[in-house]
Amino acid sequence: MSLIKLVPNVLCVFRIISAFISVFFLIHEHKLIALIFIFLGAISDFFDGYIARKYNAISKIGALLDPLADKIFENLVLWGVWFKNPNIILFIVSLILTTRDTVLITGSMLVLKKKVPLNPILISKLCTSVVFIYAIMCVALSPNLKLVSYVGILAIVLTTLTAIAYLIRYLRCRKSYGKC
């Protein structure tokens, strides 16, 4: 196995680690360092998928690790930002995201037993990008600015839509006995 095939999974692990590092620096009032790790974690999501597709480095572990890394990263960073700068929109985004992700992880475990494909849907990729941008804006600017609030509201809408889309997908798969 060539080393390039390991890069996507290494980037996923880096994203998880960068979430913890980001929150650590947020809590200790080092916003710039936190922002750097949030940015690096966010762009690692793009590069892990790009490299996996370009070099045919797609693996079963990577297919599970990538969305898990996204969920850990998004939730930890948003709750870390909220902890340092409480804001109602940030709280709602974080709460909906955490609820959606908890349900998705639980649902995925049920679906995995039925061998249902768990490929991400387009709106979930858009949602992840908006949440990453929102997290960066909250740290770089302030969650209380109008522009940041609008991006937060967009994150709420997209997170809710992805939850609904995944629920529909799960129910269809369940109804068709795993033949999606």
C-alpha cells in the first residue's frame, strides 16, 4: 500500500485532534492559535476527500472516519466557541447539530447492520462547509455581528434540512429492507 493512500485517514485524525487543540486555545484566550487550528481542521475535510478520490485511496475505515471526524470537529468547536462567547444563535446551531449528529450516529449503527450504503448527500456537504465557515467567523469576528448571525441562521436551516433528508433516506431504506 502506498503512503498516499493513508493521507485521507491521517487528515481525518488530524481534524479530530485539531478540534481538541482549538477548544483548548479558545478556553485559554488564544483566539489566533484556535482560529488557525479551526481553519486547518476545516480545510482538511476538503483535502481528505479530494486525495481519496484522486488517488483511489477510498477505504471502509475512511468512509466511517471522515463523517465521524466532521461531527466531532463541528460539535467540539461550536460548543467551545459558545462556552467562551454565549449567543442564542450559536447555542441553537450547536444544539441542533449535536442532536442531529447523535441521531445520525445511532441511526448509522442500525443501518450498518443492514449493509445500507452511507454515502453523504450533497446538502450535508454544503451544511458542513457552512458550519465550518460559521465557526471561523464566530472566532475571527463575533457571533453577535449581524453577518455572522445570518450565517448562523443558514447553518440552522441547513442542519435541520440535512436531518430531515437523512431521516427520509433512513426511512426509505428501512421500508425497502436495505435496498436503497
